[in-house]
Amino acid sequence: MAHLPLVTPAWLHERLSAPDIVVLDASWYLPAAGRDPQAEYRAAHIPGALRFDLDAMSDTDSPLPHMLPRPEVFASRMRALGVGDGQQVVVYDGQGLFSAPRVWWMLRTFGMRDALVLDGGLPAWVAEGFPTEDGDGPTRDRRHFTARLDHGAVADATDVARALEGGSAQVVDARSGPRFRGEEAEPRPGVRPGHMPGAKNVHYGALLRDGRMRNPEELAEVFAANGVDPRRPVVTTCGSGVTAAIVGLALETMGHPARALYDGSWSEWGADESRPVAKG
């Protein structure tokens, strides 16, 4: 049983031909994974799914990775994709739950409240015996997309510093324990190892089992074990703003939506010498 905004492969398969449903393949991988999401999409995707390229749909002018673009830029790119107002969008990725939550968060932040995530992604779809297709995918007619940026859903470094100092929100870092503790070098050059003083660490992998979201009771145990109270406001963060959205999705399935996601995340904070860094 999935919990909204998560849907099961069976739920999606039943509705795949509905005219108002749009499926997005939002697969994206870390360079170390050695995977090519574009090639994988051409080899196999959910029938009718459109390819959503996370890097191309982000702010291509920013020195930071996949930051939110300006609303008018996002609206223009979504229109060209054929996605717009009045549609229900289901996002999935090729890893199970990895990059799809980031795209879900982007859509929600730009006003598409009816965005959903396929729990378990393409691996779960295939495991349940549902069909895939190959090729470049469909082209859809341009459709009007109204982008209304929810400023409150996006935190910057000042918001995060304020939350840490004043305790107005818990800052939850989705990176691995070794990276959070500063025991590993950061993958981006010029970024210091460690974490924001006062941040809590909940590795995104602890929220998943076999590429699917754990149930709300198990999620509550994971958050409690790491000193996080889901009933209090949470600002999510990670290395570059992708896996932070998995934490946000987990909180949403528990009925405790995160307050905001720190878009610059550690790529920004760790490179800014004026920001404090803690280790251990």
C-alpha cells in the first residue's frame, strides 16, 4: 500500500491511458554510478512516458548543480514538453526512488500540486510484469503551464543559518553518515567536508527498502532514532538538493510536509568560507 503522494505500479498501470495523466521519466544518476539515463530511457521506459532531463530543466546559468530555474524558464520548458495545467503528473526514475522526488518537489514548488511519485520507480514497474517501450518516446502538443513559485518551499543559506541559530526548524541532512561527519572528501572541488553545526543526519537510504519508501511507522522510527521530530518544522538539505527531496517525500507520506528544501545544499554551504562547518 502506497501513501499519497506515492502511487503503486498497479495504480499507474490502471490509469496509464487516461487523457489527463502524464508520466515523466526523471532518471538522473551521480557520475560515480556510470549510468546514462538518456540511453536507458531509449532502451526501456513506461509506455508514453516523457523524458524529463533534470540538468536541462534546472538553472543552467548557476554555478551550482540543478538549482531551480526562474518560473518563466521552467514554464517554457514544460510547455515545450507538452505538460501543463489540469494534468496529473506521475514521476519515476530508474533507481527506485532517487531523482524522482526532486522533480516532484520542483513541480509542486512551481504550483503543480497534483504531482505524484511512482513508488519503486521503473524497477518496481518491471518487477510487477508491466510493459515498457523503447525509442525516443512520444511528442505531445504544447500545453500552457502556469508556474507559480512557492517561495516558502525554497530555503537559502540565510534561512538555514537562521533556523539553526534560532531553532525555528530542524535542518535534516540526507547525505551519508561518513560525508555528514566529514570523514570523506566531498565529490565537488572546493567544498569542505563536514556539516552545518546543529543539523541532524538522516541518510536518505535509511528511509527506503528495496527502492521503495518505508511505511509511515518505520519512517517515524528512523526519524526518532536520528533525533528528528516530524511534527516540528523541517528544512531538508543534502549534497546538491536531490536526495533532500527524498526526506521531504518521506515526511509528506507521514502527513508532516517539510517546510522547505535548501536548494544550494552542501554544494553551496560547504564552499562558502564564511559559513561554519562542524565535523564528527
